[in-house]
Amino acid sequence: MSPKQKPLVVIIEDDRSLAATLADQLLNAGLSTQVFHKGATALKFVGESYVHLVLLDPSLPDLDGLAVLDKIRRLSHSPAVIFLSAQREGHHVAQALEAGADDFIGKPPHPEELVARIRAVLRRSETAGDSRLTGNAALGTSVFPFSGAEVHPERLEIVFGNKKRKLGRKELGILYHLHANPGVIISRHSLIHAVWGVHADIRSRSLDQYIAKIRDAYADHGRSLDCLRTIHGIGYWYEPATANGGAKDGKKPRRA
């Protein structure tokens, strides 16, 4: 976020008077706001826009707040979420935080506390986003070998001898998870959750497309990727290549 860019906060609150008051308070604090009174319309906007934070009332007329949170967490760009609720009992707070909320504020919120908590969550989410590339890999992840090539997370590159090729974040996360779990069968579910996060849609076929991109990268550089096998109906198995380019002899895949 650039110094001149105002963070965009989406307010999802069915109490129109309270929503207007919250919007005024945040605007006076230098934040941009967008107000919605129903979960469905808010989700459409969040999915199509770059939103920094969502202030979410869990008691909406059309959708349950936890369901809204779950859908937000499945987005490729998932903004921070703060629950704003009159139900401040311990189990309500715990349920929201365990479901993935970044903070919980009771109603009615004190204006200064509200702004301070929003800024604190924005700082944490921005700092985490600076280095986090995927659910399992960050810019600080060390260089690692993969089937005769070297993967450089800090540059998002894979190096074949003296030739470099750019990697997407998801390809990097897949390679890193396979590298970290050699010689075992890795289920599709565990690989998707490791790279995309625990709220990812495990029914998505995106994983297959990224695996195909990885195979194409090796083929384009005259390399085979026989050491990465597809276990149909289950997932994948990776055995690090030996000096002659093949998988280690005599080893059979085992389940992780």
C-alpha cells in the first residue's frame, strides 16, 4: 500500500444508522469506505475489488456472518476481517477468531478504539503480505533443488543450469511442498491446503493446471520430470532425481 493510498474498508452492517455513523468515523480518520447492508452484495464487491479490510456484522438479513467470512477467505486476495457484534460472550468471540477473523469488536464501538484496532489489523496484514508468497512459502524461504534445477523463492525463479525462468507464486508453493515431502504420496487436498490455504476450494482443478505449467517448464528446457508422478484419484508423488536424472531405484511411494 503506497503512502498516498487510503485503505479501503468495506462495512457490512444491516443497521443503516450505525453503518452511516461508522462510515463517517472512518472517513474522518482518513480511511475510504464502502457500505453494504446485505452479505451477498458485499461479497460480490469484495470479490471484484481490492479491499483492505472488512468490518462485518455477523447477524445479517441474508447470510450468516461466518458464511460470509468463509467465502472471503476463499478469495485469491482475502482482505482482513473484523467482526463487529453486540454478542460479546466468550464463545462468540472464540468462534469468530477460530473461523479466521482478525479481530472482534463489541457494539457499540468507541470511535477511537475502532480506528486504532482497524489500523493495527491493517499493519499486521500488510506486514504479513510483504513476505508471504503462498500459504507455505515466503520471500525468505531458502533456495532449494528440484529435479536437477534450483528454485529461488526470493526471485520467483527456477534456474536450469545457466537459464532462468520466472515462476508464479502457486508453482513455487507446489514445488516447495513437494520438495519438503519426498518419497511420500501427497493427497490433492493436503497440497491445495498447503499452497492455497485451509479455506481453499479442494474441488478446484487449478492445481492440475499449475502442475502442467511446471511440467511444461521442464520440457521447454529439455528436462523430464519423471520423478513427479500423478497418483490418479489420490494426488502426487515426488522422489528427488539422482545424478543420472532418474528417481532413486528401488523405492516405492508411501502415503504421508
